[in-house]
Amino acid sequence: MNNLILTTSIDVPNREVGDVISIVSSEAAIGMNVFKDIANNWRDFVGGRSETSQNALKDTRAACLEGLKKEAVKLRADAVIAVSFAYNQLNTSGPGGILFVAASGTAVTLKAPV
């Protein structure tokens, strides 16, 4: 799984796509508790970057990438190309929203390098 290539590009440098296998996707969500929301609201009030939210997004994005790798390995793919992310917040009506990240891409095989 460590050798699997993930890229936002439609190709892999110095490699040729052999076969397109399938679209793969992964989703991850992380709850933002009330204390994190209070910290974020304070940060919004005084300005600046919210390290709490940035770290939560980073962790959630990493979980999505791991999920993409797992799905691609199941399909015996060599790479996932054209990876894209979508971000959203669920449950925004009350305290403690949920950050949601979805990632998708195309699982492919690669021809042997020449």
C-alpha cells in the first residue's frame, strides 16, 4: 500500500497509464466538540487562523487519503489519479458541528517503466 501513487494530476510523470479500473472514493468526518467551537468562535472574533480547525481538517484529509489507498489496493491498482477533495460542515444548527471531507479519484494500473 505504501507504493501506491496518489496524485491530483491526470497522469504520473514518466509512467503511462495501462488500464482505468474504477472510480474510488473515501469519506471521513470528525466531530468538533463545544470547546473547539468556542475556541474557533473566539478566533473568528479576534481574527487569525484557527489551528484547531486546521489540524482537524488535516487529520480528516489524511484519513480520506488512507481510505483511497485501501480501496485502490482492493482493486489491485498501481495509482489513483485525478484525486479531488470536497469539504463541508454538517450539523451546523447547534454547537459541535461535524467536519466532513470526501476524496475521489480514478484507480488505474501503470505500464512498466521503460
